Amino acid sequence: MKKGYRELLDEANAEIEVVSPEEAAALLDDEGTIFVDLRDPREVERDGRIPGARHVTRGMLEFWIDPESPYHKPFFASGKSFVFFCAGGWRSALATKTAQDMGLSPVKHILGGYTAWKAAGLPVESGQKKN
């Protein structure tokens, strides 16, 4: 193996903006910021969500960002700032690096992810599917 996940994470974190859960929470009501939840749908349903966050499965991120992709999501072309998060901060670090490499800007991710967000007592809502 040429590179393990730890080296990939170290490289990503050296090149991206990382914010604490509290710093991210200060952006929650900012209309110019979109929170992007990269967790698996089962994680969201089981553990809840950050209010207002957009759910983007990690496997579709590149396709949803690229305006030339048939799967492109217009909110990625909105000119807004993006705060990525996952459960623990690993997937979101790599996703933030990928989004940045693709030209999406500004992007950042939450140190410690949703787990750290919840531990800090920040706002969460049920992840249960709405009928």
C-alpha cells in the first residue's frame, strides 16, 4: 500500500479549513452557509441531524458538485460557503479536500464531526423519516 488512510487524512487536514463544532454552530443561521451531512442514511435516521443540513451520501459527492454531471445539485453552484461533516471527521476531511480540489469554495469541515457536535450540546433534530 502506497498510502494509508492516516496519511490521506493528515494530508487533507493540512490543506483544508477545519473548524470546531462551536465555530461551525456560529454559522448555523447564516443564510450564506450550507451544512453538508456526509453520513450514511442509516446513521442520520438513527443518530439525528444538524438542523437544516443537506444530506449528501459520500459516494455521490463528486457527481453532485460537478455542474457537468447528470447528477449535479444546484445548491452546490449557489456561491455559498459549505461546512461538511460526518460522524467523526474522517470522511468529511477527505470530502472537503476533494470538494476543494474540484474548485468548490469556500469549504471547511467540523473537527470531530457530528459526534463532537452532539457532545458539545449543540442543536440536533430527529433523524427519523418524515411522513
